[in-house]
Amino acid sequence: MKKAYIVKLIDGDNDTIMKLVDQETWDWIMANKSGQPAETKITKFKFFTTGKISSRWNDTLCPDSIRERIKREQESNDSDFDGVWITQGSWRNDRAILAPVLEDNYSDFSCYYTTTSEVIKMINTAKEKEYDVDMENEYQGVMY
């Protein structure tokens, strides 16, 4: 059985978005490194602006498979994809916001948390597709 993890994001109006992510995405969100180009010795990504180190960068630790899924999701929403940009001080939260859901099916594996039944439906859908949803580990962050 494949593992799935819960990502819970609250915005300023106290609305909550919950989504389920796979093991690879969970590991990327929870990584202890920020993926700054200097940290990974990768310099091909632009991270200098006006001669100073930028407070945001294209995440060099984002696996290609996740980068491709984020690109597909953004392009399906008529958004231009220009990389997986994260910021200093909140890079783990930025990854959680950008994290693609299971199987590229946003409606089955995410919900606005208005009722417990919506969350139960999302988890049951994952279980029907043979995912073992980890109910003990959950990422909690904010939308901004």
C-alpha cells in the first residue's frame, strides 16, 4: 500500500485547505534543507537580484517529478510556470502550498475544510485507491 500524508493550510480568513500528498512530496516538504543554490552548489538558477542575494529562489531540491506535476497543475489553471519558487524563512510552508496532490486529481484529494464529512470523503477516496493515509503526521501551515 502506498503512503499518503495530510497537508493542512489555513488562510487569514480562517478557511482551511486540506490535501493529500504522496511519500516523495512529503519528504520534499519536510526536508531539512532549503534548496538554496549556494547550499546545494548549483549555480545555474538565477538567485541574485540587483547584486544582492535574493530572499526567494527556485528550489534546487525539488525532485523533477514534483516539478513537472506542479508545472502541469499551474498550466491547467492558465498560469505560466517559471519554476518552483520558495522564500527564506518559510521554505517548508512554500513547498506545502505548491505541493501537488495524489495522482494529479485535485478534486479527489483536496478540500476546503468546512465539514468533517468532506475530509472523511477525501480520506476514503484515497483508501479506495489503495493509499494508507498517515493520520499521525500532518503538516500544518498557512496560506498567504
